[in-house]
Amino acid sequence: MEAHPKHGTTTLGMICKDGIIMAADRRATAGYLIANKNTTKVLPVSDHMAITTAGLVSDIQLFTKIIKSQIMLLKMRKGKEPSTKEAANLLANLAYSNIRRPSMIPGIVGFLFGGWDKSGYSLYEISFDGSIMDIDDYASDGSGSAVAMGVLETLYRKDLSVEEGKEVAVKALTAAMSRDSATGNGIDVILINQDGVKYIVEKEVKSVVK
């Protein structure tokens, strides 16, 4: 499902039978200008959790540092990682506080937050206003999300393996690149499972426009 404003990017997450797949393109835009062609928008935040990012870069960088630190502090205090739900709620609280703080530059940023804990695999969608939604299948965010969602709607199944999910993610992002000018330049895909978080696709895509 899609609840965020149309930030200039395409990110997605999906729950597979043996893990979570999270993916994003690499293009960063400033209006109509391509500001950066190698921006990593899907990031590990702990041993078993990762986020995708969309929105204002400064807020994304700050929030990512804060949530990593908060998860680490909770792990030190409790002797174990917080649950995915607990960590996602911490990030949602940051977004809620940020958007309501008076500022010359409104902090608009959204995340997909995925992770594994003893309760299983979880995926959350966190909107710029701090709202949080529990996703039981897949989600996409950004200006190319409508195109990506069309691919996910067609190809996603509850029994997808992570290997199949990886291929679906690449197809969804490639489709978004072909139709959305703010999406492009590369694809990064992360796998989250009981063994941890790792990148399983990191590739440059020069152009998919015919």
C-alpha cells in the first residue's frame, strides 16, 4: 500500500516465506536536477533490521544515525536487540516529532522498516507524519511507486522465496526506472533473515530508457 507523498525515488519491501526483501534505486534529485547518481537508500540499522528511505536527505541522514544509536543502546541495556515493532515505533516517533517542529525547511521523510525477531518477519510503512502501518505482504514508496506496485501486484505471492523475491524487486525497480524520471542509476537489494542483513544485489544501471 502507498500512504506517503510522492518523493523522488522508488523503494519497496516484501515479506517472503524465508526472509524480507527490501530494495531501492540510487538516484537523488533536486527538483528536475539529478543531484547524485549513487545514493544508497536501503540501509541496515542493526543485525536483523533495515530501512528504505525517501524524502529530504538531511533528515534521512539524521534519522538513520539516531535510530541506529537507539537500537544499539537498547541492545546494550537489555542484552538483546529490541523487537522490530519496538524499533519501528521509535523511528515513527522521530518522524512525528520532526514534522511538528517549526522549521524553515519542513522535514518530509518516509521509511519502510523491515526486520526479523523471535516473533518472525515484520515490515512496517512509516509516513512523513509519523503514522505507522503493519504490512503483511509488500509496500512501495516514492514517485515511482505506482509503477512498482503494478509489478508487485502481478508477481507477488505469499510463498515467494527470497531468491524469487529478489527477481521481483529488480523487475519492479526496472519498470519504475523506465517510467519515472526521478528513479534510476542503480539498484540495491537487501535480504533480511535469521542470519542477519546483507546486500544481495548492488548494481549500476546506466539507462533503461529506449
